[in-house]
Amino acid sequence: MNNMRSMLVGAASLILTSAYAFGSECDDKLATSLHECQRIVGSLRPDKAGQMRVFASDGSEFTAGQAQWMSGQLKLIAKACDHGNADEASRRLAEVQQLISEHHRAT
């Protein structure tokens, strides 16, 4: 069961990453920054429902609510890029980056 769940999560992450990478109308700088945020946010995986804290691949600690918010923002950023609204995408990305930097732990 855990192997199947891991494979499904991995497949979903790959699909989402591909969706963000292709079809984006935002510039390369924004796309590069978005990719870095996706890497960190994508590594946040609550092990069970209601888990209070989740840890990113770099050791940063977030609440499950923050992880969900960031994930939602990344989807909205991709949507803004797809619709050619780079200003909205940049604004949302800056908010996500600020939260990540506030929780960043040096490895």
C-alpha cells in the first residue's frame, strides 16, 4: 500500500511539475524561481491526515496549512502565467518565497 501511494504521489508531482514547466508565458527568471519553490513545496508531504508539522527537503519546517497554501499558490502562479499575467504570478511567487525564506534552515 505504501509503495503504491509513493508511486501515485511521485506521478502526481511529475505531472504538476510538467504542467508548470510547459505552457508558461512567464519569463525565464520567474520560471526558474518558480521551479525552486516547486522543489521545496513539492517535498512537503504530511504522512497522515491532520499532521501539524511538515518538513521540506532542506529541513525547513512548516505547518500543514502553510504547505497547502503554498501548493495552492503555485497552482495560481502557473495559471497566471498561462493567461499571460506575469505581474500577478510575480506577486504571488514573492509571497511564497517570503514564507519559504522565513522558514529556511541552512543544511
